[in-house]
Amino acid sequence: MRGENGAGGDAGTDEVRRLDTATTTDARDPIADRYEVPPEATAFACPRCGRPFARERHRDLHLGQDHGDLGPDERAAYEAARDGETDNLRRFRIVSLGLLVLLYFGFLLLYAVAG
Ligand SMILES: [Zn+2]
């Protein structure tokens, strides 16, 4: 069984090698294949890996988190995007907590009146 895999593996590795050389000629093709962007949509592509993002802020966050070597403009954009994201997360937590408290006391009041 092992020899059978080895014999079949040779043909498979040739195929893989041929695919590798085909894909390494243009590094952006696999990314474009993986992420489908509608033709009428505006996409902000990462300058390092080519991954498209719907919003510029998301691309800036991706740059800071996935690519370490940022220029001064990219670093400033990342920090601004991170601060905006932190504010949104804080707002989401406060609203979530408020809804949970409202739900808790709503059920408590319902239980007190109807139970
Ligand atoms: Zn990237």
C-alpha cells in the first residue's frame, strides 16, 4: 500500500509542482480566486497580500495585525482604525449589558406581576 502511494505520489507531486510554478508567477491570482469581489463594488486591497476589504478601516486594521512592517502613514492609519474599533467595541459592550439588565428586570417584573 505504501509503495502504491509512493508510485501514485510521484505523478501527484509533479502535478502539484507544476501548479506551484504556475501560481507563483502571479502571486495575486490565488487571493483573487479566494475572494470574489463584485465588479460594481469598491474594494480596498491590501498593498502587501492583495486581500480585498469592503472598508478602508478594515484594510488598515488588517495591515497592522497581519503585516508587521508598517510605514509611518500606515501605522497612523492602523492606530486610528484600532481606536475607532475600540470605541465601537466599548459601545457594543455597554449596549449589550444594558439590554441584559433590561431583559433581567423585565422578566423579574413579569414574574412578580403574573407569577
Ligand atoms: Zn495583507
